[in-house]
Amino acid sequence: LAALLDEASYWVASLATRRICVTAAMDIRYKKPVPVNRLTITCAYLLEKKGKRRVTVQAYLQDTEGKEYVRATSTFMAVSGDFEAFFSDDPSFGAIQWDAYAIESFAPCHKSIL
């Protein structure tokens, strides 16, 4: 579960900074056991951006009824150059809207069965 929340958070951090990021710290709160064979939703959103390199992201895992199982707050540091250039070979990458509003309000959610 930690890896799932870290991955979702990473994408928010990288989109917010427009750079490749690494996890500097992650605080995880496990609230309830996650049932198996149940559709879950993982979401992440930007909490805070400090300067050009440091961002705080919150992510959570819930079921389709809104019951939350785990929540993580992570701090990321931007470590490399241009994020867009790194993914420029990916044909689906150009489909993402890169305006500032989309990045600041970006909250990717991913459905999966655990």
C-alpha cells in the first residue's frame, strides 16, 4: 500500500515542479485493513509547494463507498532537469494539459482491485 500511495504522490509532485522528484519523507496512517477483491480508488493531491524544488503531497486509498483505509503525507524534492523532456518519447505524454491551473489542481485517481 505504501508503494501505491508513493507512486500516486510522485506524479503529483513531478507535475507540480515539472521535474523528476524523489521522496524525502513519507508519513503513513493505516486506518483499517483493506479487504481483498474489492475495488479501491487511490487519489493524490498537492498540499503545498515551497520554492521550485520542495512539495508536499497527500494521498489516500478508499473504496467506492468512500471508506478510507490508508492515508499518506509525503514531501518530495525535485532532483533533475526538465520533466517534459524526460518523457518526450512517450506518445501519450503530449496529451497532458500543462497549464498552471491543471498542475495545481491535479488529483490523479486510480481504480484497482486489491
